[in-house]
Amino acid sequence: MGDRGGAGGSRRRRTGSRALSQGSGGPVAAEEEVRDMGAGGDAPAPDKDKDGDDDVGSGHWDLRCHHLQDSLFSSDSGFSNYRGILNWCVVMLILSNARLFLENLIKYGILVDPIQVVSLFLKDPYSWPALCLVIVANVFAVAAFQVEKRLAVGALTEQAGLLLHVVNLATILCFPAAVALLLESITPVGSVLALMVYTILFLKLFSYRDVNLWCREIRAMKAKTKAASSGRAANGGAAHCTVSYPDNLTYRDLYYFLFAPTLCYELNFPRSPRIRKRFLLRRLLEMLFFTQLQVGLIQQWMVPTIQNSMKPFKDMDYSRIIERLLKLAVPNHLIWLIFFYWLFHSCLNAVAELMQFGDREFYRDWWNSESVTYFWQNWNIPVHKWCSRHFYKPMLRRGSSKWVAKTGVFLASAFFHEYLVSIPLRMFRLWAFTGMMAQIPLAWIVSRFFRGNYGNAAVWLTLIIGQPVAVLMIRFDCTSEMRNWMSCGVERHSQPGCGWDPLGAPPARLVPC
């Protein structure tokens, strides 16, 4: 009815305008127009010109200018285009961080030192212990390969093969840890890199063993039922797959998997048709640029903030501790975001492009996470796939509940986080382990009390605040132990524990024992 009334009113107004222009019945026609508008319901929307402005040439009888409508910020308005506000937030963020960076330059000067970066990896230019550890890792990969070759031909029983794999995997974790703890010439950063390589090797060989075991089980099942289809691959792939078990047991296949940007083994990985040189060049330039940016931000921004945070911790000045924590949160979170893009987009895509690895889903939209669980399932897809395939689902198949399986996954993740933190620093305070296990109650709290945008804000808050808390706790413990040992006349690095200052700064003063 309203639409017809509006259309009728429009026709009548045009008729009235013509009458006025012809000079016959002008006042009467105008009065009739007012009556029609009053009885016809809503006034018609004003015409727009080509620039989007109201057309002022259609008449000067603008008797109604109000309509029944909500404010744009009301939820009932249906308005969702906040692009300008987002741009404003970005501009304000840039300006505020530019002010902080300028303040840092004025206060400390330029602290970026490439020579110091080299010293983080090497103490002695003639001693490369971390690189030697990485080279030795090939021994464990070849050992796993030889075990699988013998299992494929029946030279070993499954029980003996399982025992050899367990010994090999346990050695992969224990050997580099022992070297990092006992060898004086290895630096904390070099130790972290070596331990990361061995952790990745552990996860890859674990998957390698599982998939080949599944292939043997399928082969045995087919041999019993004699219903095997020649077009179906052993790993469940389609008929276009070209490799089947045990033809996959070659060094070429093994090392392709070891260098591929994935932790989960398959007999036939999806492959891209060619190497895109421009795409690869962009990723390599991003890797170079963001590496320099991260190093510069750490040296210029994070290190002074962390060093200035030790006195409030020592004095237990809680207001200053909170102020230092919030000040550290900004550069720490910025560096973490840059690191995420550098690793999961630039580095992994560059490796995938070189190896023509087709599956490029290294992350999902974790920034839209409305729960802690969703974040951990989507920010690191290679690790999530491994945990789901080789840990979570096997526990469910063995009868464990979902809650027990999820707790087991977090326990494994907490172990590896602590493994990569405590051993390089020679300090066992379980901060990384506690931080990961705290995700379990945190996930329950966020899912129980926060939904939608509030849940997303809670996830962001834990990311921004949680990491600098762990950094400051580790730094404070490390500095305290080093100060105590040096004040007792103990040589640096001569005792187990936190014998190193990860930032390379001497203690402010020595406290007698």
C-alpha cells in the first residue's frame, strides 16, 4: 500500500508541477499535492543526481525530510560498512607506535648491531656445534628408513621394528638436549635452532613410521580378503596416484618428505605443475626484509624494555611491573605478528614453491577466533594436522574421551614448548609448560563466558598479554640465578642451570650470598 501511495503521490506531484508551469490552477494544485502526500503514506525518496547529492531541480516544495530509520551504530540498522573507522584505527596505531619508536630512539639512540646478531649464533668462528648437530640428524633419518625397509620385506617383526623406532625417536630428543646442556661452545640461539630441527625430525619420523605401518596393515588385509583393487593406492588416494607401498621406500621419497613444509607423511603428496619464479622471488624478498625488521625491533625496542623491567621485579613494585608489562606487550606482539607472517606465509610458501608442494594451507583465519580452541586449531595447520592425525584420533579410537584426548594434546604441546625453552637457557622453571597447560582452563572460561566479538577480544587479550608475562618471568629468573652464581665467585657457564643471559647483558649489581 505504501509503495502504491508513494507512486501515486509522485505522479500527482508531477501533474501539479505541470499545472503550475502552465499557469493554470497553481495554488489549488499545490494544496492538492499536500493533501495527497498526507494521505499517501511515506514521502518518496528524493531523487539523486550523478554525484549522489539530492536533485534540487525537481521542485522547491520540500515539505518532508524525516523518515522512520535507525542510527547507523544501532544493531537494527543493518549497517556494516565501517571501512573508514578501520582506516582510522590503522592510522592511530601507526601514529602511536611511531611516537613510541621515536621516544626509544631519543632515549637509547641506535642499538641495532649486526655483529651482535652473529655472536648469538657463534661463540667461536672455528666451532659450529649447532650446524654439526643438524648434520648428524641425518643418521636418525637413515636409521628410521632402514628399519622400514626391513619391515616391508619381513626381515623384522612388528614388535622389533616398534622397539627400534622407539629407541630412535627417544634418541632424537635426548641426544641434542645432552649436547646443548653439556657443550660450552654452543650458544642459546644455536641450541634453539638445533633443537627445533630435531623436534621437527621427531614429528616427521613419527608420522613416517605410522603411515608405513598403516600401509602394511592394508596390504595384509588385502592379502587375506583378496579383494584389493589395483587402482586404489595404499594410503587411500584416488586412482591417479602413482606410488604404492612399498615402492615409496626410497631415499628420494624420504628426503622429499623431510624438506617438505609438512609434518604428516603421505605416499603421494599433491604437487603444483611448475615453479612460479615471480611468486618465489616475492617470498624470498619478504623473508629477507622481515628477518632484518625482526632483528632490528628486538635489539632496538624489546631488549631495552626487558632490561629496564628487572628492577621493578626485584623490588616487587607491582604498579611498575604492570607498566613495564604493558610497555613490553606492544613490541612483543608486533614482532610475534611479523614472525607469523615471515614463517607461515613467506618461508613455508618459498619452500613449497621450490619443492612444488601443492598443499599451501599453512594457516587459517585464526585472527577471527572466538574461542581459544579455535585459535589453536587454525594458527599452525601443520602441527594441528599432525596432532589430529597421530595423537588425537588414535586416542579416540582407543576409547579415550574427547576431553582426555584434548588434554593429552596440550600436554604434548606443553612438553615441546618447555623443551625448546628450558634446555637452551639451562633453566628449568616450567614457565612455558605452565603457560600451555593454562590454555585448558582458559579455553573453558572464554567459551563459557564470552561469545562472538567478546570471545575474539578475549583471545586477542591473552595473546597480547600472555607472551610478555612469560618473557619477563624467564628473564627475571635467569638474571637472578646468574647474579647469585657470579656473586659467589662461580665462573659463568660452569654450573648447570641458567648459566647464560639470553640478552647478553651483565647484571646491574652483585648481591652477596
